[in-house]
Amino acid sequence: MHRSVQNPVLRSVTECGGRAEPGSGGAIRFREIDFARRHSWHDSAEQGRIEVAGEEISSAKPAQAAQIRREHIGVVFQDGELLPELTAAENIAVALMLNQPGGKEPRIEKARKLVEEVGVPADTRAADLSGGERQRTALVRALATDPELVLADEPTGSLDTITRDAVAEQLFATVRERGAALLVVTHDPTVAARADATLDLAAYTE
């Protein structure tokens, strides 16, 4: 996949912090950005530079790019993408184990504390959590390593109205408290209205 940085949607993303993006094509645009997050950064753009937390990584080697994205970027997907056989705390501990030094027990304890702070039962398997609990767990996992940027792809898309409002409130408030930037792709105008700035992708679809 090759996408030019001349694309106005992606260019505007590099210039803004918190943002919700309603309108058609949101999932496609998110995948473009997430592609750059997960793969060789120099393969994700035809021109220009890609910077993460002030580091120019357009030509970074895969191993270096992987380390940078683990340290600086967190992701929340629509369905949470949790490991169903693990508990809520264990799902978060896995993220900590990949990025932070220390033994297993301290990570489990930190994960337990983090997940209980958002009202999720730490020892319940992810497969047995409600939709709202899964999304709150996914949010905690994304923020567990203190990233500078959080990407959220339709984080409330599968939730009922009451749960949507609660999860959206927690998402925006927690990211703001951590001092991170937030990029949200959503078709829900109620969620989009919470952002500092919005961009309607319908204006950029071909």
C-alpha cells in the first residue's frame, strides 16, 4: 500500500491533536494510519516525513519502528481486540510486559489497579465482559504504557446509547488527563462533538 502525504486527510492529522472524524471512509483512513503504525514506516507514504513524538522515523528499520510505536502509540478498536481467554488484568499486563521492565507480578498488580479504576472486574475473562467493560479495558490497555498518541477506531460503534456515552466520556477524559493526543474515527456525531476539532471525511471520498 502506498498513500501520498498529499492526501489532505492524512496531512491534517499530522497537524492536529484530538480529533473525531465522522463520515464515510473513516475505517479506510484509520487503516492507512494504523498501517503506518504497524509496518515499515517508510512504506506508508510516498513523500514527506513521518514523526512520532518528535522522532523522524520515515526511514527507521522495522525493529526500531516497532519499538517507537510500542512506546508512543496506543490503539482502541471497535470490538476491543482483547484476548478472550485472558482476564481483563492479564490483557493489560501483556501490553506492559512487551514494553516495560520488571517481573510478572508487579505488572499484574499494576494492570489490576488500572482496570479496577475504570470499574472493570480485574479477574473476569474478557469473553465474559460486557461490551462497555471490554471497551474500557481496551482503553486502559492503550494507555497503560503512557503513549503520546491514542488511535480509536469506532470505539463506541457496537455499544448502546447509555454505554456509548459512558465509554466516550471516559475515553476523552482519560486521554486528556494523561496529556495524550487522541484521534477518533466515528460515524456518531455525538461522539465527534466531544473532540476539539472534527473533520468530515465525506468531503474527501472519491
